[in-house]
Amino acid sequence: MATHVILASGTYVFAKAAAVGFPDAETLVLARALGAALLLLLLTGWVIPKPRFNSKEWLRILGFGILLVPLNQYLFLRGLVHTVPSHPALFYALTPLGVMILASGLSKKMVPKRKVFGVLLALVGVCIILRPWEAGEAIKELRLGDLWVLAAMLAWVAYTVLAGRTCQNHDPRVVTAWSLILGAIVMTPIGGYSLLTTDYGIIPPAAWAGLAYMIVLTSVTMILVWNVLLRYLGPVEVAICTNAQPPTTAALSALMAAVGLLSSEQDLGLLFWLGMITILTGVVLVQTEHRA
């Protein structure tokens, strides 16, 4: 469990280095997607079972791929250019809230009042992080990046809910792997030209390290680790995995900034911690079940 939390937190930090080092998000997203697709294809048949989808299910997998790569990964990396690593980690912790709202809407079930309060509390925390009452170029750039990342999180929520039923009928590793592979194919005409014409000589080593981290660890290793964890963890442990990522990412960002690997301006002031506590309190209220 600790391994997954550390790898997830590292994703935000290393992805930041890649996002600012590559000339555009299209090139980075496609390079990441193609690298991950190649590794996943190499693992198919021994670590990852071979796919056994029917024609309708392949169309669903294609839709999942669009949600994962051209939407989630692109929006995430586009936003990360402008914001700091700790903010995306916090916004992705909102995933259980989005899943609950979307799943409840699709099933036409009422959400308990306590969970509605949790959602409202988390939204207050988001407002604290975005700080709409503040002006200035620095905070405007942070807000721009945060809004891109929030859009990416919504795409991830949609994937999580819509892929849930398919994952009940097929191995989740297969569903996720082939969603990423098909997503890479869809992304190719979007980012192919920039991938072929980019001057790779100007890309710093830190950006290459970030790309390698996202391919090998985020898109491949974390999938396998997470599916192993789900076999042994209960709901509480899964929640800890998700909720531990924001403070861990913040601590890692502070450490990287202290040694000069990240900018010293990581927005880790009082308002960030207040917003984080408010958001995570709302998330915990949604995740926990009420017992009379």
C-alpha cells in the first residue's frame, strides 16, 4: 500500500518536470501513450491476460481509451504546466465524490444527506485552493492549470464509473491495458505531427526522466500493483491509499524544492493546508458508511 502511495505521489512531481520540459502537451501525451502501449503489449499473454472482448465490448474499450488518453492524460499534463504538483494530487482525491455523484445520477438513487454535506465541504476546499478572490499573474496561472486538472479528473471519474461494469466481467488489468493501447492509437493523429517535428535536443534530462517515470511506473507498474492491492484491501485501506497521496505529494514537493529540483514557489502555504484538510474531510464523509 505504501508503495502505491509513493509511486502515485511521485507521478505528480515527475510529470511536472516532463510537462514543463517538453515543448507541448500533445508530444508528451503521445510519447507517454505509445511507450506505455508498447510495454503493455509486451506484457500481454503472461503478466496481463489476453483480451477476450466481443465487438460491442471493443467499442466500449475504445471509448474508455478516449477518456483515458486524449482527455484525462492530455488535460492533466496541459494543466500541470501551469500549476504545482500538490494541487493535482488533491483534486484527484475528489474522485470518490465524482464517482458517487455520477453513479447516483445514472442509477437515479438519492444521495444521503451526510454525503451531500461531504461533497459541499469538499467544494469549499476546492474554492480555498483556487482562491478566486485573489488577483495577480501567479495565482491566475495556478488557477488556469487547476481548472485543466479538474477537467482531467472529471474524465477519470467518467472512466471509473463507465468501465466498472466491464471490469466486473473481465480482468481489470486487461480492460485498463487495452483502454490505454487504443487511447494511444486515437491520440496518434492528434499528436503525431508534433511528435515527428519536435526538436528533442532542447528537452532537458529531467523531462526525459519524468516521461520514463510515467511510462514505466505510472502507466504500467501502478496498474499491476493496484490490481494486486484490490485483492487484499478492504474499503478503508483503499480510502487510505487515495487520501494519503495529497500530503505525501506535498511533502515530496517541498523536499524536491528544498534541494533545487523544483521551483521554490510550490504554493504550500496556510491556505493550501486548510483547503487540503477541508477537501479530505469531505471525501472521508463520502467514503465512510453511516452506522446506526
